[in-house]
Amino acid sequence: MNFSEVFKQSNQLCKVSPDGKYLATCVQYRLVVRDVATLQILQLYTCLDQVSHMEWSSDSQFILCAMYKRGLVQVWSLEQPDWHCKIDEGSIGLVASRWSPDGRHVLNTTEFSLRITVWSLCTKAVSYIKYPKACQKGLDFSRDGCYMALAERRDCKDYVSIFVCDDWHLLRHFETETQDLAGVEWSPNGCVLAVWESCLEYKVLLYSLDGRLLSTYSAYEWSLGIKSVSWSPSSQFLAIGSYDEMVRILNHITWKTVAQFQHPSSINNTKAVVYKEVEKRPAVSEDLSIHNISMGSTLFSTQSKYEIFLPPVHLPVVKPDPERANPKIGISSLAFSSDSRYLATKNDSMASVVWVWDMQKMSLAAVLEQTAPVRCFQWDPRQARLAMCTGNNKLYLWSPAGCVAVQVPAEGGFQVQSLSWHSSGDSLILLGKDHLCLCYMETEQEDKVL
Amino acid sequence: CGFRISPREPCTYIKDSDSSPVEYRASPQRLLTQSTLHRNSILSSFCTEENVQECLFHITQELASLGLSPVGTGCERHSELDVVAVLNCMNDLIQLHRRELRTLENMEVEQLKSNSSIDYLQITSTQLKEQLELSKRENTGLLERERQLQLKVKSLENHLKNEKEESEHNMIFSLSCKNFRILLRTELAKSKVEQHLWKTDKTEARHEGEMYKTLLNDYDNRQRELLLENAELKKVLENMKKDMVSILKTKKTKEESDDEDIFDATKERVELFSDDAREKLTNGIRLQWRKLKSHVERLDNQASLVDISARSNKDSVSRETHEEEMHKLRLEIQQCKDYIRMQQQLLQRQLSSPCDEEVTSLLNNCYMQQEKERLKGDWKTLEEQRKIFDRERGNFTEAAIRLSHERKVFEENRALWLKHQFLNSSPFPDSSKPQISRLGRKVTARQISFCAVTLQCHLVYRLKYSQVPVVRWANQKIIFNRLCSHTVV
């Protein structure tokens, strides 16, 4: 595992192009495009203000830089650096900006979600979409980029509109049986749309592409409901994480549960492997030879490794404050591996524990307990390998073969706040507060600690 | 009663409190009556019997001041009234008075006129003031408008400047845009960017069509996957059944296993996509499972018996593990069964045909009846064949016994003949006996071989043209071969 040197970035804006060749980072008001392999700077663009959001177009030809305070969006071309494009929303403000799947339209959501403006970069034409809903996930594009589902709210009722992304033609418009729609998400095969309610009611509705209601699922009533939703990449399963600390898996044939995963605080009988991160501080008092002191940062940084614990295991639970809003309880993060074989979940009341479930056996495969709350985890896009970070200077990797904790070798300490995989699965981008670092995986089998 | 009047003051004097002040605005007639009243009052109190001279003197003075001739003649004390003079004076006075009145009237009229003109002027002045206010306001409004327009003009000028600048840039932009578009068309012809298509019914229909195609493809894929899964599961079930059968087969007698083998052989040909076949399959599996279970329980009992007799630590542990394994196997089999049941339910739901339940049950009964009858016929023929076979077997055994007897006899004859030969063997060839015995031996051998051959032919004839199934034929052939191997000629 090799680590690159540390580069500056601001606002955690650092994205790899979809074709995997370029890395774009924002440093204050500048946009820096580097080659991924050599990390040489290829292009440098200057925006008008500090960039709030940056996104690659789907064909990796253009980059969108949005400055929400100024209500401006600037689009830069990689092939023609002289080409300028400035989209000014004016006094109506800007809260969100994104590309369309064809990479030739920019969708701007104005302030208070009054409307969505669709700017065409080819014809310089403008279209408006009225009454979009401001919710957790009000807009989703299907994976093949053909259709867009948009949640709307008119006259205190929720609607879903399905647009054809070719010409923004409204294909279907139907009312949903929800009180307060919280999100929409397409299945990876683009045939089913999952629509879920806000957390006040547990309800998920499944609509077919042509607007027919296929099924409704509600696990329980009168309690906080759905916190997170995720489709498996094969579209076979829909995982729903809720505030009752359980994940329910629905199958795509009958839309009924095939499994319910519990997250208890004590694990007793299980075939799963429980990994616990154990920190071992180097004993300073023992050997204060010059050699040891000259090791520098490693002397004062803690090494950690994983140890396997046999059940019964007790996990640390943090009880949420019932007086505060958005209680820290329930399954907030769900992620399927790319082969749909594993599901990684995180329960907010046990924020330092990541649970890995085997979807073939529908049982717990591994439990990873860290020393600090897990900030971010992501599956390798090519194989069943999970990368995690907890805000310290270490990177944690789990695969069915084992678990490893790697320290990021950077001067002055590098606190890993979030991470993202390169599309080839060969490298990881680690983002700190103001810096970023690339981690190149070895192509042959890695050494596992346990 | 004296009152002093200064000669310069005009004669407007009021004496008593009860005399009302004169209103000079009144009409002339009224004025006249008032003046008469006034006159009367003054006259009545001015001159009396006593002060005639003084009054006369006073009046003369007054008249002098007015410019009129005196009225009295005589001296100061004893002046006498000149009537003519008095009358003239009176007339003058009256004329004066009238003239005064007239001027007064005129003055009053003038005053009225001036008052009305004043009013008129006041009204006009207020009107003009209002007009002035209005016009002032208008003026300010216009000023304001002018200011705004000026501002607008300024902003438009700025805008114009910007537009000019932008248009300069746009020239470059449009040029680069052209390149951009060319880029698009050449490189990204696949990404459907047709902005200039009108939203006609055709495009709408096309979109609908594409959407339904996607859905249909998805359903087709799903159905294909499900069918494949079902086929695989059925295969697994079949294999499981075979395995169970084979496990049980080794412990049972040949007869029963033969029956089951035959059953399996016929079943393998049956199409496994009908409800019938599925039910048969699941029933078969249940049957086999029950047999396996009973078998395993028997083994368990045997093992426990062995345990009781052995009683060593190792055995107990192995027995526990064995039990654990059995338990696991049972669990797995139970899971398989549940899975099979679930699959069956899914399949039934998928392939359920919309015909009546009665009809299907009737049909099933018919099929069952047919099957039963066919089975009966088969059983009958089988029974017959079994009898035939038994008979044949009996025949064969008899033949074998006879053959063995004959062989024994033949062997004895041979031995005798050999003995004879040996004993009668001499250097002199003159024997007819051995010839006979040789012939006898030959005859007996040939007889045996002929017997064997006729028996074989007979058997062949019987076996070929009888209604015995092939398997029996094979078995019988085996048996016959065994028999024949004993009768080596």
C-alpha cells in the first residue's frame, strides 16, 4: 500500500472523473485538475468565488463549480480551457446544482426550492420545473441516465414526476400515498422507484417505471420510521434501515421481508467474526535511545491492530438524548458491496461499530468495533472490500479474508475525515480537513494482520 | 341737561342708553324711519320751553358750521325765528340729508359690491391655491419620473455596454460553441441530444414505447432467472431423492429396491413441469425422507446399544458428535423441505391456470383412474410373467438336475469305458465291445449335447416368443448361462 504526498483542498471537494483518469480538487476559489496516475497538475481554473459544490459531467469532459452564495455556476471544459460558461441565477438564489446524466444540462435548484432551472449548454435554452420538494432526496436519476424522478409538492400533496432526460418530456405524473415524502430512489435496473416517507411514519412505496403502485410496505406504526434506504446493485434486495435499530431486507419478487437484521448491544451466539481495534501506545519510558526518538511522529502516534474476540461480546452503546431533535439512534448508513454479497450497516447508538452482513446466508458475517465513531465507510467498486475511517490518522480495510488497520504516513498527522474509492478499485482518496492524500492499493494480495 | 358737542366732530352722538345705535348698513327706508326716530328722540329732548334762545343760538351755530344761512333774526338774547329762513333751512337740511342718504346708499352698494368681489376673489384664490398645489404635486411627480427615467437610461446604457462586451465574448463563445457542437456531434452522437425535436405525439409514443420495452425486458429477465432457479432446484431435489434412495437401498432387500428402481426409471421420463409431477416429486422426497429418518433412528438405537456395551470416553464423544451431525443433517433437510415448499408455492402462484378447481380435481381423478388401471394391467402381466418365470425356473432346475444326473451317468460310463479300454487294451486289435461302448459313449455324449441344444433351442423359442420383458430375459439368460456352464460337453 503506497501513499502519495499530501495536497491542499478546501470544502472536502475532491472528485475523480468518471473515466478514472483525472482528479479534480478545489482549493478556495481555484479548481485544480490532476492526472490520477502521476498527480501532475494538468489544468488550473479560477472561479469567481469560493466553490461550494463541484461535480464532473458523466463523460468526464466538463466540470461544474457552483458558488451558492453568489448564485453562480461556472462550467469548465477540460479539452478547451478557454471556453467559459457562467450561469447566473440572479436574485432567486441557488441552493443546489447538478449535472444531468447526458452531461449537457445543468439543473439548478433555487432558494426555498421554488423551482428547478434546467440550463442547456448546447442550445442555451432554459426550462423550468415547478414545485420541486425540498426533502432528504427529492431528485434521482436512473442509472442508465434515461429517466429522472422528481418529488413535487402541490397543494399540500406529494407527487412524483418522471421525466425523460432526452428532452425533459414529462412521462408520468402521479400522486403518492404519502403524508410527507422524504425521498425517491431508482433501483439499479431502472424499473422500480422506491419512495419513502419521512421518519414520522414507517412507509415505503414501490412504483413501477410506468407509475403503477407495485407494493406498500410498513413494518410498524407509531414510532420513528425509516432512516436510510439502499438498493442492492443487482436490484434483488431493498435494504431499509430504521430508527428501531433494525435493517429489513425486501426481495424484488414479492416485496416482502426476507430477512431482518438486528443490532443488539451484546452478541452471543453467532458465527460472525468480531474484530476489535486495540490501540497500543509505544512505551516511551522503556527505551529513550536516539534511534527511537528520531522516529519522530511514530513515537507519539498510537499503533493499533485488530484482535478477534469470541462471543459473548458487549458493544459500547451511547444512549441518545430524547430531548434533542434527530436522535442518534437507528441505522443511518447502509451500503451493499458491488457484488451484492455483503451489506455494511452502522447503528448510530453504537457509532463506533460497523456490522457486515452476508446476503447469501442472510446472517452476520463480521462486526468491527473501532476506538472512535466511524465517520465514513465505502465498498470497493470491484471487489468485496470495505474501507473505513474514524477521524484519526488510520485507514481500516475489511475483506472476507481479514481486517487491517493502516496508518497514513503524513507529516504533522493527517486526520482522515472521509474517503472515496477510485472507480477501478486500485486506489483510495483520503480527505482530511484541509488536505487530501491518495492511497494506492497493491495489486497482489495484501498482507493481513489477522 | 347739557351736553357739549365739538363743532368738528360729525354728528354721530348717542345720548341715552335706551337709544339704539344706528346701523348704517340698513336699507334707506329703514334708515329713514330710524333717522326719524332718532330725530324725534333728539328733538324731544333737545329743545324745551325754557331753552329756546339757547337752542336757537346753538342751531344757528350748527347751520353756520354747515354753511347754511342762519335762521334766527335778532340779537343774541332775543332772537326770533324767521319762519321763511327756518323753512329754507329745513329744506336745505332735508336736501342735504337726502343727498347724504343717497351717498350712503351708494356707499353701501359699493361696499356690497366690494364684499362680493372680495368673496369671489377669495374663492378664486382658494381655487387657484388648490390648482397650484396640484400642479406642484404634478411637477414633483414629473420630476421624480424624470429622475427615474434618467436612472433607467443610465442603467440601460450600462447594460448596453455590457451587452456589447458580452457580444464580443459571445462571438468567441459562439465560435467555441460551434466547435463544441461539432465535438458533440462527432464524438457523442450516441448520447441522445436532440434539442430541436418538437414535442409531437410521435416522440411521446416513442418514449412510452421505450419505457414499456424496458419494463418488459426486466420482467423477461426475471422470469428467465426464476425458471432457471426452479430447474436447478428441481435437479437438486431429484439428486437428493436419488441419494436418499441409494442410502436406503443398501440396507434393503433386492426386491424392494428393484421395485423402487423401476419406479425411478419410469419417473425420470416424466415431464417435471406439471403439478402432478411436482406433487409426485415432493411426495417421493417425503417418503424417502421418512425412510431415511427411520433408518437413522434404527442406526441410532444400534449405536446406543453398542455404546452401552462399549462404554468408553471416546465412543461417547463420537456419539455426541454423531448426534450433532445428525441433528445438523436433520436441520438442513428441514430447511430444504421448507425451501421446497416455498418454491412450490411460488411456482404454483406463477403457473396457476385459471380453470375451475372442480375440473382440475376431476381431471386429476381421471388421470389417477387411468393410471390405476394401467398399473393394474401392468401388475397382472407382471404376475403372469412371474409365474411363467417360476415355472421356467422350475423346468430349468429340473433340467439342470437331469443334466447333472445324466452327466454323472455319463461320467460313470466314461469311467467304465476307460476302465474297459484300459483293461482291454491289448496289442491285438480284436474287440467289438469297446466299439459298442465307444459308440454308446458317443451316443450318450451326443445325446447330452443334443439334449442341451434342444433345451437351448426350446428355451430360446420360449423366451423369444413369450411376453417376458427384456429384464427377465436378461436375468434368465444369466441363469441359463450359469446352467450351461455346468454342462460342459
